[in-house]
Amino acid sequence: MVIAVVCPGQGSQKPGFLREWLSVDGVTEHVAQLSDAAGLDLAHYGTDADEETIKDTAVAQPLIVAAGLVAGRLLADAWNGRGDIVFAGHSVGEITAAALSGVLSEADAMRFVRVRATEMARAAAATPTGMAAVLGGKADDVAAAMAAAGTSPANANGGGQVVAAGTLEQLKALQENPPARAKVIALKVAGAFHTEHMAPALEPLRALAPELSPQDPAHQLLTNFDGSLITSGAAVVDSLVEQVCRPVRWDACMDTMAELDVEQLIELPPAGTLAGLAKRGLKTARATAVNTPEDLEAVRSILS
């Protein structure tokens, strides 16, 4: 049985979602290590901070990656040595997947996401931008409506969901003139990620890349660029850098999972979004969302 372990992106965080994890032996110390690497008090942000605070890109991205690394360490013994695991991450979740598949050390992953988050937040602050999910409608109608409003396709999520990104004025125009038979729903993110609006973040990440020590993946790993398997650690880092301005092709990732005959999808915390997309776009696979330590036993049973 081929099993996909997937890591969610920004917008999946919820206030207090780390609280239960900190009661697990060793997790408080692990989060402290990740906090040191990120330069943030992740335990505070994952337990006491409110929704508006953790919406901040500079906070949300390191927090989400840290949560996946915490759950991943607790599950590593169950998937290490198996040849039937494939890792994938959505947007910032690709950094989590890169670490869990052996490409990046945890310290390098947190260094990378710290720079990514800080620079993307800075780019987002330069011009008020955002993102909106377009649900339903025919592909041609959706593309035409987005082009007419001046927005860019940031995420192709499969299952009839595309995410548009642009200035707030452009997104308002799209909401006022939606594609036929489609809904346009504003997302709780602070910028037009995966578009040219994030270009200022590229150079700092390109400067950081030579300081990292990537290894080739120890497990199968998919890239958001086109959903393909990526086998070079150096290529993974290059793709992670360029990803900030490139659309996320999660639909292509799910297509590859289908080609690999993935039967079970496990979403690491903060989970729910990718499991939901799988129910519409990867219907042959069962999806399990990991949100609390109690969910780990069910995952270990799947991996046993």
C-alpha cells in the first residue's frame, strides 16, 4: 500500500492548536529547539496567541512547519525504512515535507522558513494584496473571470478549486464579477503569495540557499511546481526558493499520487485542508487528518 504523508500550508493554523502536543513527552523541548532556530517563541504562538496574531505571515509559516516537524518526529519510527511512503507539502508545507523526507535538517528547515516568512511578509506589506478561493465553475470561465479582474492563479488545488491572488481591488472585482456557477471566497492570508507580488523575497532566499546542506530525499518527494517526483536535494532547495513566485500545482501532486496508487493519505497538523481536497480530487485514497496526539495511534496502525 502506497501512503502519502502531506503537510498543509498557510491558513491552516488555528489558535491554540499546539496546546495538546506540548503535553507529550519531549515535545516542549523539541518546540524550544525549533523556536531557537526560527527566532520565535513558537510555544506561545501555538497556545496563547489569538487568530489575528497567528495570521501574520512571519508567525504563521514557522508555526505551521514546526507543527509538522513535531508530529513527524513522533511518527518517524513508523515510516523510516519503508519504501512505499511519498511526501508532499502545500506551499510552505513543502519545507516540512523536505525536512521529513530527509532533504533538510530541522535547523535548516526552520532557518529557511524564517527568511521566507519574514521576506514574504515584507513583500506583502509593500502593497495591500490577498487571495480568494474560486469554487466551482468551468475552467475556461474561471480563467477568463480571473484575467478580467487582473488576478493571477496562485494555487490549482484540484476538485474544482482554484485560488486567485492579486491586489485587494482586483480581488474585489473578481468577487463582484465571479465566474458562472462559481463562488469567490476571501482567504485569511496576508498577501498575494505565489505571484510576482512576492518577487522581493527571492533574492534573500537565493542568498540563503548556499548556506544550507541539502541531502537527496530518503523517501519519494513531490514538488508543487508540476507534481513530479524530485530526487535531488539541491533541486529541492532551488524549487523551494522559486516557489514563492510560482503557482502551487496541488492538483498535479494529487494526479501523481493517483498514478502511484496512493491508497492512504495522512495529513500532518494543522490538518484538515488537504484531507478535504483529497476527498474531492483523490477519491481512491482514504484520508486521515492528524490534529491531536490521540490521532497518532490511528496513523501508527496504518503504517504498521
